[in-house]
Amino acid sequence: MRILISLFLALIVLSGCGSQKRVVVQKKQLPVWYANPTKSTSTTLYSVGEGQNKQEAVANALNNMASTLSVSLSSEFNTKSVVKDGTIESYQTTSTNEVNTKVNTIRITNYEVINSNDFSFKRYLAEVKSDKRKLFIGLKQEIDQKLTMIQNENIEVKNYNAIKKLVTYKDAKISTSDIKTTLLVMSSLNPSFNDANYINKLQEIQNRYDRLLSKISFSIDSNNDAKNLKSSIANGLSAKKYSIKNASGINHFKIHLLSETSKAKSYGFDLARSAISITVKDNKGVIVGSNKLNITGQSTQGYAIAKENVAIKLNSMIKKDGIAKIIGLEI
């Protein structure tokens, strides 16, 4: 009887399960504007993107817009040479990947969000557009502002020492390193745009740096204990294209090396413990840089070899940290 009742109940349960209706969840369709994005025209750029929120979706849409722009640029400007009066040659020669990378760093600030959709959990969709003329004007204003700032800085550095001037010129080079790519974008946005004036200004920034670098020189003197360290400092400066020579004048700097080395032994090693003092002075005798180092050389072949090891370790420090940090002067 118990077996019959159990079978009967099982049939009832199975019958009930079989009568349940299946619930089919219909997949949410992407918006038409996202599934089939508007194509860019001769006057307007369009792009779509997605992210976890609206801000991220818009940012990705702008990145996609820059990527799209870079694809058109890479074919047009993959290899471009401009020669003007013999002063500028091979103005832009770069690979497609380099063009894409550089263009993607350009900020698109003139844009409008024309569509957005909180599509699903942590998936936001957005469509943006940018007027080419307004984008061109915005990029031009950014370049003009940057170059004006550099021009003002050049006026301020007139009373600086040569090294400080050179650092300012180097910073100007770094801050304008992306302008050539921006000019390519501007030429694409406005085919009638003539970038000659900007190219000449960029070349002058480079020339100003090169001219001053060629004039700066260093001389190095030391006490007897630090003589073996002079070549390490000289090599570090030469690697940065500075001249090493005995000279004078506003573009010459003197480096003074002092070292006090003590002998010691430890676990079968001969040790040379060097306390090193580095001072950099300008032509007026004003200290413009300084540093103190403690380096211990070691050897199993005597004190003289241990002392040579101090110079070897100083070389390694210069390669790792840079000569500027070692002498305590930004160069």
C-alpha cells in the first residue's frame, strides 16, 4: 500500500511540473543608434562607446572617435616630408601604430552627447558628435596657449644660469612634443590649414636648446683620494652631450670632488669605505648643486682593488640613477 501511495504522489508531482509554462526572457535589443552608428561626414565626427556609467561610456566614445580619426590620418600621413628652406627635413616619418598612439592622446573637448542609454547592469551606452570646425579651433587655441606660455618663460629665464636655462628649454621641448601630431589632426580637419608658422616655432625651440647645450661645459677637479672617480663623473656628463674641458665664462661650471677613504677588513675582504662630497659651482663661484655619497668597495685582492671597486660602484649608480642625481644638479 505504501509503495502504491508513493507512486501515486510521484505521478501527481510530475504531472504538475509538466503543466508549468516555460518563461522565455526576450533579449534586449541594442538601440539603433548604437547598433548602426551614424557615419562621420565632411563636417561632423560621430562615435559610440560603452562603459559602467555614463561618464565612462562618453570617455570611451571619445577615444573611439580619436581612433577613427587616427586611422584616416595614418594612411594620409604615414610618411610625410616637408622641406622648407633647408631647415626642416623629414618633418613627420612614423609608423601607423605610432600615429594611432599619438592621436589617441589628443583631448577632444568640443563635443556633444547626442544619445545615451542605461542599457543594463553596469553597461551604459553613449553616442557623441563633434563639429570639425569647432574641434579645429579648440586644438589651435591649445597650441597657441602653450606656445605663448613658453615665450613668456623664455623672457623670465634671461637672468638664470646656463643650466637652469637649458632645463627650461628642455621642458619646453617635452611640453610641445605632441604638437606635430596635433598639427596633423588639424590639417585633416581643415585641409586649407597651413602649419608652416607652427613648424618654424617648434624648430626654434629645438634650435634654442641645441645651441645652449653646445656652449655649456664642465671641468672636474678633485683631491688625491678622489682622482679615480673623475672619469666616472666625466663619462656621465659626456653621455648627456656636455663638454668636459678647462674653460671659463657664464656657460662653464666646475665640479669639485672630495673623498676620504678608510681601510677595513671583514670576512676575508679588504674594504675601502669612501665618504664622497660633490660640489658644483657656476662661473661666479655660487654653488648650484651638491651631493654626498658613501660607497664601500671590496676585494679579496687587496685595498687598491677595493678602492677601484668604489669607482665601479659609482659608475653603476650613475647608470641607474642618472648623473643629475649623483651631482645634485638638474641637467
